[in-house]
Amino acid sequence: MKKVLSLIAVVMITAMGFGQTSVKFTDAKAGYDKTATTSFNFLFGPEIQKDEIDNSAAYYESYFSVSVNPAENGNNVTITLVEDNDMSRRVILRLFVSLEVNNIEAEGQKMDKNDFMTKYIWLD
């Protein structure tokens, strides 16, 4: 029984480790102004396939368009707002949730997706 429980624990920990997705916000540079930006660029790690991104993005076409281009180490993803308003910016979070993105790297620092959205996307 002890071996079975240990095996289950190892499998769960391993699965959670593989479930981590890497996303990097490539626009985060000196002079970045979220109020003047309507197009956001990301590098998604190879664990998120182009089809997954396209399928999830299809639900939000009235808020933003998503363009996915293969890169050497994943996919370059550009999210462009249809209309620059609060709701369109807030719905970007739904895309991240549907793709199981928990953390986003910006300026060399990993942060929770909600903290990232507050700092780089949402207008206060």
C-alpha cells in the first residue's frame, strides 16, 4: 500500500511539473506604455501547440485577434485588440486561463498572470 501511494504521489508531482507552461512577454522594454499599445507580443514555449492557441483564441475573436508564428523555441504569438477598451484587455486573461498559463515572464522576472495583467495590459 505504501508503494502504491508513493507511486501516485510521484506521478502527480511529475504531471504538475510538466503542466507548467512558459510564456514570455517580449514587449516589456524601457519605454513600454500599456495605454498606447493595442498589440501584445509573446513567446509561448513548445509545450503549447499552435492548434491549442488557435482553438482557444477562436472564442474571443470579437475582442482580439491572435496570430501564431512558429519560432525556434516555441511560438511567437501576437494578440491584437479589435477595439481598445477595458473589456478587450480583460478578456486576454481568459485566453491565458484556457491555455493553463499561470506565470508570465517580463523583463527577466516571472510573475503571476494577474500581476502581469495589472502591470502590462489592463488599464487601471
